[in-house]
Amino acid sequence: MQKLVYNIRKGREGWDVYVSQTGKPVVLDGHPQTGLPLETAAQIAASLEIMDFLRAEKVGWMIADRPMIH
């Protein structure tokens, strides 16, 4: 099972979205994603995971779709 890159945790004033490897809050458009309602934090973390997955898949598709030179 793949480890999550983004996760949520209970903060002082709500829920925080953070990067699992660093423990630092996610920053979107210059705003730390902290102090959020639980549902919002969970949706942001899930959306970021999906975006990372699709970005990685796109790289794979570009490599796989590359024309062969003989």
C-alpha cells in the first residue's frame, strides 16, 4: 500500500493539512492550510493525493507513448 504524501491532523483551531514527510503545513496560494473544518481538510488532502497521482501517471504515459525510433 502506498504511503500518503498529504495527511490531516487536529490543530489548535481546527484541522491542518500537512506534508507527511516534513510535518509542515501545506501552503496553497500563499495560505497555510490550517484551522480548517474536518471535511474541508480531508477533501484538500485527498485532492492533493489525486493530483500527485495523476501527475505521476502523466509522466508514465508520456514515456510509454513516446514513438519508437528504429
